[in-house]
Amino acid sequence: MTNGLLVAELVRGQVQLGDDPTGGICPIGKGIPPCPSAYPVAGDVNLSSNRGAPTYGDFAALLPAVPRRQGVPVGTTFIRPTADEPLTLSENAALASAATTLVAYDATTGHNLPVLFWDYMGAQPTDWRFAFGHPLSEPVWVRAPIRGVEQWVLVQVFERRVLTYTPANPPAWHVEMGNVGQHYYAWRYAADNHDPPWIRPLPDS
């Protein structure tokens, strides 16, 4: 037994039923598949202030397998040129560094992993495939507000977890796991176009 493929469901837009990953349903009230989550994968969870970061649904465009690219530092960005334009992939050499160099390749899903995520996963007390699942995307840089300050964040989505690297954080918090459980709960039980219930003010008593 393993923990659920929560991120895979959020990205692909269907609650998996049984062993078939291609079959499933949408959460109640969200139509017919695919119905991916509209919550941002990184940054502040408050949707009113975090409208620039890619959503789980946006990462569906990055699901297709890519060739092995070991030894290449990651400078790939996944951002909107302007607020009204679609997300596009481009290269920013200033973001590439030794810490983001690709060092491993998962042939199951066809995606590369950077050294800082690979080391973080290897330091966990259980097998990384059990804890994280296979990578669903390449690592990409996004712009996301963290405590209200927009900054660069390296993001890679896995079947069960989302890993982020925020260079502006203190070293002990450079690599973090996203709040997947909260995001999944909101997708299943709240409207994706509203802030989740845990950040709304309580009604007057």
C-alpha cells in the first residue's frame, strides 16, 4: 500500500478510481473530466494575491516525457510574459546554477531531476518513490508571492508531492514540500475559484 497520487489527480483533473490512471471522475460540482485544480502550485495560498504562479492544471502541459539531460543546470522558466498572456516556457541563464544541475532521470515518466531535489529525496527515511512518486514534470522556475513578496521559485511536481526550491529562503528552508493535502482538500470540497476555507475570516459570532 502507498499514499495516494494526490498531485497526479490535481494535475490531470480527475479522481482516480481503481488501478486505471486514465479513468476517474471530477469532484462533485466540477463537471466532467478533465477538471484540474486551479490552485497555484507554489507561493501564498491566497488566490487574491497569487494569480501569477502556474496552477496544478497548468502543469498538465508539462506531462509529456522529455529526453535525458543530465549535467545541465536548470534555467527554464514557466511564466506569463504579461498578466493577460498564457504561460510559456523560456530560458533565463541567470537562474541556472550548480544547485539546479540535472543529475538523475526517471525513465518511467521521462523526466529529469536536479541535484538539490535528488539529494533532498535521498535523505528521507523511506524510499523516495513511496514518498514522492515519479516526477510528472521537469523542474521549472516560476514567479510566486511568498508572504506577499514575489520571487523566483523552482518547482517540480511528482505524483504525490510538489517540491520547491526558493533561493531567497534561509538555507534550512531552501527545499520544501508544498501544501498538497490542503490544495487537494480544497479541490475536492471547495470551489477552485475561491480562497480555501482555512484562510477566510470567521463569520461574526
